[in-house]
Amino acid sequence: MSITHQARLLAAVTGAGLLLSTLTILSAVADEKPKEPVTIMKVISAKLSLNDGALTVTTVGEVPTAGYTKPMLIRVEYFRQPDDGMQDYQFQAVPPAGVAAQVVSQVEASDTWKSVPPWVKGVRIHGAGDGVLVKMLAEK
């Protein structure tokens, strides 16, 4: 067997190996389920805006790495209005699917409640652990 023939054979085997590796990785990625939202680690600030009976809550929070997407404020729905007059929110975002810069980053989310019930005195926004921020309507 000539050296040229051996080189071609080696190139073909190497190419086939690379193709197989790529297909295996792509298959594994395709089988991964989409990431579920997680509670952000810390609520930094919140702003309340009351306009024509609609309450808009805008919140900034910290996440442990870059790459978090789809930040959202999820308004808790109650069977019975809370005695303390506080509307609770969960602050969540979708973590990165792959490698991300290991730097604490910020995300922002907002929610508009078109018709605020009269019992609402303020909001309580929950992050993970001690990451809770309380904001009263009078404070705006």
C-alpha cells in the first residue's frame, strides 16, 4: 500500500470519526429537555407604578451567571385575599443551557395588573432564600 493511499485512508477514518462524534453530540443536545425557570437568587430593587387603576411592578434581581433568559414575575393567585394586604410574586428566569460566564448578572422583569383589587397595600417579591423585597403602594 502506498503512502498516499494510507494517508487517504487515515483521512477518511478520521473524518468518519469526527462525523460520528458530531452526530452523537447533536443527538444528545436534541434529547435535552428545555430548561425550566428557576427562582432568581436575590431581588435588588422594585418599582411600583399605579396608572388608571393598573399596577405595574418592575423588578431587578441577581442571577449567579450570565446567560439567564426570559425573566418573569409570576403573580401568586389566592383562594382568599391575604390578611396583610400584600400581593406575592415569584421572580424567576431560565438558566443558561450551556457554558456561561461565571459572573453575577442582573435580570429585569415586570408585570402589569390591569385592575388592582382595593385590598392590595403592597407587593412582596420572592427570590431564593432571603431574597425577598417588600414594596408598599404608598412608597411607589
